[in-house]
Amino acid sequence: MTLRRYAPSVGAACIVALALVTLFSPSATAASKASLAQVRQATTAYHSLGAAEDAGYEKFLPCFDSPGIGGMGQHFADLSSIDGTVDALHPEVLVYEPRPNGYKLVAVEYVVPQSEWTASDPPMLFGEHFHRNDTLGIWALHAWIWRGNSLGVHADFNPNVRLCP
């Protein structure tokens, strides 16, 4: 499933039958849940930070959190993929929870540079619109596929993720 540059929608989602529904909000569609399950399957190897780094992901920006709301984590980005085209199975960013003994994969993030998006509607993936981050000049969409999030699978912060050290 790929979001092409300047495309206002993603098209039909491929369905994979994986029983991972417990991580996703009850309002998510069956197609969205199945698509997110595909992303879980595609990113399983990245529980090993070494595997993520070998695949081109590198530490990017500081760790993010919002005391009173929750953590976001440390981002590891594949900078070569932040080009205005989104491939759901190859997220631009992997998000790791900082832990005393290293990092734990908790989410993925999709990123589209604002300069690359000319459609009037925001980019959309998994039936969700990306949100605009003017500070970083991007459109972004999180998917908390490795850590449940009571705020929603696509919320920016997660009360179940540790705050930054």
C-alpha cells in the first residue's frame, strides 16, 4: 500500500488476517486494523535497533514527550525515504521508548514534507488524515502498533510510554 506524491488518497488496502485487534481502537475499520497488522509484520525485525540501523534508520531529533499526557519516544528515521511518497510497509520513522537498558520499539511514524504535498486535503493513510507540524515542516501520522494507546492508535503521545530521560 503506497501513498504516491500528490495523491489525495491511498486506495484499497490489502487485507492480512492477523488477530492483533487488541492494540487498535474500537472505531478503527477492519481494513485499517488489517493494514496496521501488516505494518507490525513488516517491522518485526526492528525490535532489534541494530537491524533498524542496518536498514538505514538513524537517531533523529531529540526524544519527545509531553508530561501529563505521555511519551512519544526517540525517533529513528530513514532520511532517504522522507521524499513525499509513503509506503505503509516501510515507515519513514521508527519510534522507540527510551529504557534504562536501551530502546524498545513502540510505534512507527509516516512523514510527508509539506513542500512535497500540494493537494488541498492532508495526506491520508489507514483511513486517517496526517496532521500538520509547522515547526518541522511536515505532515505526520503515528501508528502505535507495538504499544497500546488509550488516546488512540494515531495519537501523537502515549500515556503508556515512558517520558524522556
